[in-house]
Amino acid sequence: MKKNYLSLMIIFALLTAIMVSCGDSKFPGFKKTETGLYYKFLVENDDTLKAKEGDYVKLDLIYGNEDTIIFNSNRMPEGLNFPIDKSFFKGDLYEGLLMMSEGDSATFMISADSFFFKAARAPKLPSYIDSGSYLAFNVRLKDIETQLEKEMNEEARLEERKAQESIDLQEYLEANNITVEPTAEGLYFISEKKGSGKSPQNGEMVSIHMSVSLLDGTKIFSSHDRGEPIEFEFGKKFDTQGLELGVGLMNKGGKAKLLVPSSLGYGAEKRGQMVDSYSTIVYDVELVNIRSLESYKKEQAKLKKNREQAEEQVKEKEKKEITQYIKDQGLEGRPSMTGLYYIETEAGTGAQAEAGKTVKVHYKGTLFDGKKFDASYDRGEPYSFVLGQGQVIKGWDEGIARMKAGGKAVLIVPSWLAYGKRGASGDIGPDTPLRFDVELVEVVEE
């Protein structure tokens, strides 16, 4: 694996040197498909069996530009394994993979604009990517599986994991001198502090601190890291059955270690990159508090009210900011019921934009201080999307729907119709209203 990793890194270094010396639009030594995909095979074996749409591929992948490695699959514990789906755009990576056989290595040059806007659906290009540039995708195809082969291999893997779990658990018990017998359900409950309070009853709220790990010591989660315990209603499903059984055996103030086999945990299910199928989970639990559901609901209602009041204050402040901006810019318009300002600057004479239709829009997005954060004009092509499908911010779905092809307008979009309290990468902070100067280039007629 290390050798393969170094090989890909060397290839990437050579390729980016070519990109720097030759520019984005010409790649000496590369061939080009009819769809515009530049490709160059570094290793091409004699196998005529190619990957097909729907097949699962396992591969090493590094991609980026001459300045930055954006993604490196060698940093993923389980490697990169995914099905070949329908293409996002002409000349994308899926098209390249369909050209490859097992053992092949190739480099594909792919439009950065198409990748980020059509495949990644990013609202704008990262600061380190230039519009009109290309990304280098360096691929080594390690394995191809059909859907049936994948299912059969996975079934065999699960049987092996299931058999291994009992072996691993027994070794853990012996290594840690644990002699307690499991409960009737199979839970190993090791009391570390009895606790002097009551035991939880169904319908009560329990508050616990817990650390979660695997038998080999791999840490999965700890409530101590976030600085406050976890609270949930006892008797209702929470995390695993084994945890719930263990908490039920505790008293307030008590501490215990719980060994939860997969039959009381996640079973054959995998949880992310860390928890494999048929994994025994280790919980270190402290029962911090027990209280009534009624007191919990009262507290939550108070917190919700305070949160809503704070949000309303922020919203009113933003409304005043928008009103002042409209006045300062000499714009005329009234907000819609949702708070969007739609100010038509040039009436369109073409087709009406309608939900469900693909539209092509040129735009420039600016903050109220005049700073531009994105513009399709800079990329030389309008942005295409299906109107009314949630593919863009709500303010766009609402505003563009009022336009006809050829029309131009200014959209003043409040944050709750844009990127809300989270904001967006780059210059768009939380609770930030935005201005878009938009032009409806085309309503695509199917």
C-alpha cells in the first residue's frame, strides 16, 4: 500500500508540473473523448473486461490542482469503494472509470467548474480554484464487483465477522480478569460504584456521562468531550438495547462498565468508518441524575421560548438592515410574504419560468457592503438548475419563478431564505442578507 501511495504521489507531482508549464487548456500526451474528457493511461493491461454502470469499484484516488491536493483516498482507513452511477455531467469521473479495467492506472483532467457546481453542488468555487481551470484525477482501479458479487462477498464477510466476535469477546474477558456472568440477555454488567440514589423508571429522564469504545480500545464517543451529560427518556429506544439494560441496573450516582455484544448492539449493521458489523461495544457509564419528564418538558419549553425570542430579535434587526439598504441603493420594492424583495429591472419576453423546468441563470452575488462573493459571469456560462426542487436557496426558487426568459431583476434575499444561521463557506456569515443581480437566460423547453 505504501508503494502504491508513493507511486500515485509521484504521478500527481509530474502531472501538476505539466499543468503549470502547459496551462489548463492543453495537455500534451492526453487523449480527448467526444464529451471533452481528457485522459491518459499510465498503466493499461490487456483485460478487455471494463467496469459497467452499477458495478462497485475499489480504487486509489488523488485529485486536485497544481497547488492543492483536495482529496487523497489513502487517508481513508477502509479505502474508497462505491458504485458507478449515472454521470453528473459530460466528461465526468464516472465516464473515465467506464474506460478502465482492474489494475489500470489513469489520469483524467476534469473541468473544475463542472465538478464543483454539478457533482459537488457547491454554491461557489473554493478560493483556491480558478474558474475555467481543470482538476487532475489520478486513479488506480484495484477491483470491480458486480452487484451480485458484492452481495455474495459481503455475506461471506459477515459470517466471518460473526464468528470472530465471540473469540474477541472471550479474549477481552480473560485479558481484563472479568469473571462476572452475563445477564439472561447477554449483557456483561461490571459495577464500579454502587450509587446511593434510586434506579430509573420508565418515563423518567435520565442523565448520563458515558464513554464508548471497541474491545481493542478504539474510542468512538465520549460525553465528557462535550462537557455535559446526555439526557434521554428511560424506557424509550436510545442508542443500543444493551446500554438501556445496563442503565436500568444502576442507581443514581453509580458507575459501571457495560460490555454489549452485537446481539444487544448494532448487529450486522456498520456504523460509519469505526464500528464494523458484529462489534461488541464497551460503555463506561455514570448515572448522573434522574428527574421527572414533566420538569424536563418545562425546562425545554423555557429554553425554546428564550431561543425564539432571541431569533426574533435577530430577524427584526436584519429587516431594518434590509430596509436601510433598499433606501441607500435607491431601489423600490416591497417584500413578499416570505420577506423576499423582487425588483424587476428589465422585463423578459420569453417563456415563463415554472417549477419543474430547467432554467439557465446568469448572476452576481454581493454582500451589502458591495463585496462580490460569487458570479456566473466570471465563469463564462450561466448556472443551470431545476426550479422549485430545492436545488438552490429558497430566495432563488421564489424569485426566479416570477421571471420570463430575457428578464433581469435584483433579488434582496434575507438570511432565512438564503444560508440562515449557519452561513456558507467564504464570506457569507450567519444571518447574512444577500443581493443577487440575476438574468434569466433561458427556460429549457423539454
